[in-house]
Amino acid sequence: MAEITIRPAVSPDIEYISRFDHSNRTLNVWQMYQDVNNGKISTVFVETSLPREMKINYPKSPDMLINRWKEFSVVLISCMDNAPIGYISLSTSITEEMVWIKDLVVEQYWRRRGIGTSLVQAAINWAKDRDYLRLSIEMSSKNYPAISLAEKLGFEFTGFNDNYFRNRYLALFFARIIK
């Protein structure tokens, strides 16, 4: 079997990866509950099992990737036999010391085979080589597979933003220190 490699994206890769199936499926979500009482706002997230599997549409338009890929600091591509099978896009424009993972997508066939983990590790190495201190990732509260991956890789929940994405999904934010 050929080895999986990770490299920076080049222009022809972007159209190819924009055609990936960016959706996901889950049996769990993080449900948000808020209580406003006596001048206090309490927000709690509870892992909730769904009665049936739910399809999660990607909160960003994959078609827009072609238009916005030049805005990223880097897009790293995971390849098998030089064909892209996953990607991670990174932005350093938000804060000086932090790298933001803006997209992390693995083609359907290759999911749950360590590709996402390898891409995040490559992002950590990329950030470490440039002396960044933290790595953050954003995802929909419905994207339980991504939440599980973030927690497995040492990311901690740092906040949320309701109606953050174009499709009005609630965004969750996770971050980790780069060691």
C-alpha cells in the first residue's frame, strides 16, 4: 500500500478538494441549554443521543473554498498516491499567537483511518515551526465526530457563538497549547 503524505496545497488541488463530500453523519450532538435568571446567564452543553442518525451539512460552502483559499496562511493536503484525500486550512490573521483551523475535511472513504489526526498533527508542526503558541478549531455543535476528534487530540472547549455559520449553526470553539 502506498504511503500517505501531507504537503501544502497547490492551485489545482483546491478545485479537486472542493468536490469532496463535506457532509458528515452522527448519532450524537452537543445540545445547548441557557437559563436567564436574576441577572445571571447560565449556559450548559449536554452530549445528547439522537433517535436516528443525522446528516450534518458542512456549515461553509465548499464552492467558496475556491474563492477563499488564498486568504488562508496555508492549506495542507493529505495525499494517497499523490491524490488528495483530506485537507486542513489554517489562518493566522485573527491573532498574533494563535493558528485557527478553519476547515478539516477528509474524503468519506478515508474517514476514521487517522487522516484527520495526521492533518491536525501536521498543523501543530507547522504552527510550532513558526513559533505560534495556540491552535484553535471551530465546528458546529452538531458535528460530534469533529468534537470527539478535537477532545481526543487535547483540545479543550473554549466557547461558542450562536448563528455563527452562514447556515445559522451554532459554532463551538476548542483550543490547545502548542508544545
